[in-house]
Amino acid sequence: MCLIEELGYSEENKKLYCQKCIIFVKTGKCEFLKYLESNVSVDLNRDHIQEIMIDDCGY
């Protein structure tokens, strides 16, 4: 299992742990990270999430 899966994804964890990852160092690619980064960027840009948060606050 990837350390980021256990510790949680963040830019700081990526810098710390991916530099030591054999797959990442040899190929420069990480499918799991690509998946996480695409989910993080998609989730942050959704209007849908803002609507849910507003509804939960009772507005």
C-alpha cells in the first residue's frame, strides 16, 4: 500500500514520500496520485458542493 493512502494526500506528503517511491522515481508517474489529484481538483471546483454546504447551514 502507498504511504499516501495511509497518511492522507497533501502536497507536503507528496513531496516527502513520493521522492522515495521507486515507481515514482523510475517512471515519474503514479496512477494513484493522478487519480487523487483529479478528484481533489474536481471536488474543489464543483458548484454542487457549495450548494450542499449552504443547505446544511439552513440558508
